[in-house]
Amino acid sequence: MLGPERVRPFTRGGGQIVAVLDSGVDAGHPQLGGRVLAGFDAVAGSGAANDDCIGTGTQVAGVIAAG
């Protein structure tokens, strides 16, 4: 129903904050430097989520940041 030409105008949202609900995001990753907020560790119930014990959250954040 949504062709790429119809949704393209919505894909350029610079300056937006996006939540990644995953394993955390590695704030020290060179390609994400300065772009990762502390977040919230929902598994532990407190603390930051700016490290990534598995790597999938960092991968997702990289895809989002590249867009």
C-alpha cells in the first residue's frame, strides 16, 4: 500500500531522538560517538543502557543513524 516514493518524505527526520528497545547501545562505538544517550536499563530496573552485552542494540542503532 505504501510505495517507496510515497514514504520517502518521512524518512529524513534529522535531529530526532529514537529509542532502541534491545540489548543496549554501545556509546563508545566509533560510528555512534556522541550520539547515544544514557537511556534506561529496563531489565535491571535502573541504571543506564549505554553499553551492549550482546551487540544487537548497537547494530540496530547503527542502521537508524545511517538512515
